[in-house]
Amino acid sequence: MIKLSKEAKEVYKAVLSYEKVKTHLADHPQDRDKIIKFVDEIKGDYRFGLVGAGAKFIDKTFLRLYDGVNLELPEGFDIKELQKKYHLILVPNHQSHADYLALQYILFTYFRMPVYIAAGINLNIFPIGPFFKRCGAFFIRRRFTNHLYKIAFQGYIYYLLKSDKVVEFFFEGGRTRSGKLLSPRFGLFSMLLDAHTNFGSDSKPLMFIPVSLAHEMIPEERAHAKELSGAKKEKEKPTQLLKLIKLANKKLGTVHVRFGEGIVVDKYDEDLKEKTQSLAFECFRAVGKGMPVTPTSLLTLVMLDDPQGALTWKQIEERSKDVVDFCEFMEIPVTNSLKGKLHGQSLKTAMDMFINNKKVKLIKREKLNQVFYSINDASRTHLLFHKNMILHHFIVAGIVNATWFNIFNGNIKTEAQLNKYLVTKRKELKYEFYLPTVKEMIKQASRIVEYATGEQIDSLNDALNFTPEKLYSIASKVRRFSTAFSYIYEAYFIAATTIKYIDEEEFTEERFLQVAKELFEMEIEHGRVVKYPESFNIPVMKGSLNYLIHLGVIKKLGTSYSVEDMNAVSTLIERFARDVNDQVAINLKFGR
């Protein structure tokens, strides 16, 4: 008979005392062993000594791949003091499997605090599964189709709160493949809120701490790029650990981790579903707002802006400095390494890493006496990940730039036209990013006017009365973001062109993606409208279908789609082509 540890006994006792488990076992006592078996699959088994040894191992091995960890905390942050007042739940975003190691390493090294972290059941494979369990991982299945498993898992969440453990889970539910934040999954939010109600009015409140995590490079970049191009996700297996050896000659830069202000939940008037959703999106917005602009994400924002990605170092420095100045005025977080005198050297270090990792090549032009830095064609999709990490910070700037251009050339003359244009542009990006509300967008746009002119305005409608010189000044000031979203508009152009080309009443997603890829390859070769190699990727193409459904142009029919308005498709093709060409015109007009 196996002797149970003290913690294991406490886990079983708490789970079996959980109301939903007790109620079920009252009617089905024979299910007790099945529930215990599920708990054994789920539960973490944190070993402080093993985690300490693991931290030393990381110091001597994995940190050779990295330049270090940059941790930023709110002023006065003391996690041990907070734990006395609240049940603490950390909610980071998820970019890489390295997140598990990075976060546990930080929490152990800086705080010496055990943290129990939710991990996908796909990671429960030998030999890493048992090791992760002893480092605090508790495993979760993707689907809760088995009722006994569901209540066993809910009981374990109850145990974690009851025993005052610090809990951590990735709110997106899985790794982002594109670099963009994924919409939050509600399951663990709901279970934590539900479990908390079992403690009565004397219980400590919950505190959800948003954690913005940004890698300068990620180990899985090739796999992510393949998936973006249509390849199937590779199933995790033990032999994948051997692939880490191939990283020995690479540098992965710094891992940036930024803790936000805690979001406290105690009593609430909404029902559980409403509170779960509002809380999840509040955490999501906080993580997005706290996502720092890093040297590599800044470089990719600047270099991918050019379809060929070939720029001189002077151009790169000037454009990067403009972006950082904008960020500092708009209170967008920027790593300390990009501030002041550190800016230039940090960019050079990031560029050296790109060159070392064969993402960027040097092109020497003897007759011009110039050296150009050019992104390798095969690496554009890899580097798009880092641009997408921060792109949401510049949505309003991009929209303002296009708006000003249309006011300048006379396409927008009235308040109604201005409001319609802003709402239309917002809807176009709705399925790519979680956007600010219309009210927040207008407030940000007004701040951008203040940034560009040094003057405050009472209403964005005041822009209709600006002189051409003032419009020119504003557009020139935010010109760095004029083509930041071009690859998305090109993708939407491809999507609409694909539907017109298929010219069938119904089509499947598979058929759509196949034809879209062929049309993209033709378009990129001719360069009429499509110029960015990264404009074809699976998430954006699928997002375009959702956008077209929202417009009523197509309709979802089970596993297929039907075309509802082919005339509207033709109109959209013209509009997206015009949008892309407008962005090119802005660049020409204001001189990138």
C-alpha cells in the first residue's frame, strides 16, 4: 500500500468535502475511487527543494540562451503582504512553452513562493510531466465532457483556494501562434469565482494579477510559422526535448515580465456567467495594456513596415525613436532598455541577435556607399509574431492617419462621414484585435492630436475645420503607423477576391484557404495590390471570414459557407484595394 503524503491527504479531504462532489457521492458512493483517480491526474505536487535545484539548473543551462529576465513590478508591490489579504491568482498571457519555466523561475528566485500553475494535459508526458508536477503544475484537459472529471477538477480548484495556494493560469487557454493576444477562455475564471462562494462572507477576496509576458525570441518560432501557413500543430512528444540542443547556437534575448495592478473580486451583483466574462476581459485588457514594447518587437514593427524590409541603420534608428517618443507620450509601456542613451545600443543588440539567428542579412551597396538591413523572405512570418505582440497599441494611430488623409483629400467633409469612417475602420480590425470602445478610441485620437500639435481639442469633429497645414502636421507626426496594418488589409483583399473567384453558392473553409493561397501567390508575384509576404496566414484569413459574416456578405452553414451578396463582395474588393493604396500614398506624401 502506497503511503500518502500529508499534502495528498489534504487534497483528497478538500476535494471530497467540496459541495458538488459531496452531493454526487451521496447518490453514487461507488464513484469515489474514480474521482480520486482523476484528482491524481490533475494535482500538482510542489517540491521546494526540486524547484530550487531546477532554478540552479536553469541558471547554468537555459539562461545561456537568454540575456536574462527583466521583471517590472507596480510601485510598492509585495506579494507576501498581498497574500495575507487576498487569494492570489496570476493571469499571464502565453507565448511559449518556455513561459512555464520563466514564470516559475522568477517567482521562486524573486519571491521564494510556491505557485501552482495550470498546464495543458498534453504536457503530462514522460519525463517532463512528473517533473512539471513537482514544480507546481496541475494538469487540465481541453474538454470537460466527463462529469466526474469536471467536479473533481472543480474540487481541486476549491482545494487550492482553501489551502491558500497562489494559483496561476494562462487566460488565453493556449499559446498564441500569431503573437496577438487571444480572447480569454472563461473556464478557470468561472471555477475560481464559483469555488470562492463556498467560503462564505468571512473569506479573503480574490485578487487577479495581470502579467504581461514578452519574449524577444521564442524557441517555437519555426513551428508557429508553419502553423500560420497551414501546417497542422505538431503533437508534443518526449523526443521534442532533444530539439532544445539545436538552440545551443542561438540567442533568445531577454524575457520581459510585467506585473499589473491587482483586480479585486469579493462580492458581486451579476450572475456567475456575466461576472466571469467581465472579469476575464478586464484581465485581458490589463495584460494587453501592460504589454511592453521591446527591442525586437520595435525592430520588427519598423522593418516589416517595408515590404522588402531593407533599410539603412539611420532609417531604423530614426523610425524607432519616433515610435518610442509616441509611446512615452501615450503612456504605452516601453522596456527600460529603449529609454534614453540605452536606446541605440539595445537596438544594435537586438539586430545582432536577428543576424546571428539568420533572420536578417546585410546588403552592401558599394556605389551608394550604404549598408542595408534586409529581412530574409522566409523569416518575415517568424518576425511577424513580435510585431503582432505590440500592434494593438497603435491601432488608433493607424486609424487616425488614414482618417486625416481622407479629410485632407476631401473624402470626409461632414461629421456624419467622419463618424461613419471611424466606426467602419474599427469594425475592419475587430476580428484581429480586442479593440478599445468607440468612446475610448475617440479619446485616444484626441490625445494623438495633442501629441502632434501640442494643442487640446474639444471634439474630434474639430478636425474637419483644421487647415491643410495642421492636417499635414498631424499625419506627418504619426506617419510611422500608416502601413502597420497593411498586411491585414491585403489579407482581406485576398479573402474577398477568393470568394469572387470561387463563384459558388457554397464553399468550405478548406476550399477557401486553398484558393486563397494560390491567389495570394499570384498577387504577390505581380505586386498589383498585395506586396507583403506575411499577408497570407491562417488566423487572419479565418478572421476575414468572421468579418464577412458580420457584414452579411457570407453566412455560416454548419461546416460550409454560403455567399449572400456577391455585389457586396465586389465593392469590398475595391475598398480594400483602395485602403492599401491609400496607405502607400500616405508614405509617398509624407516621406517615410
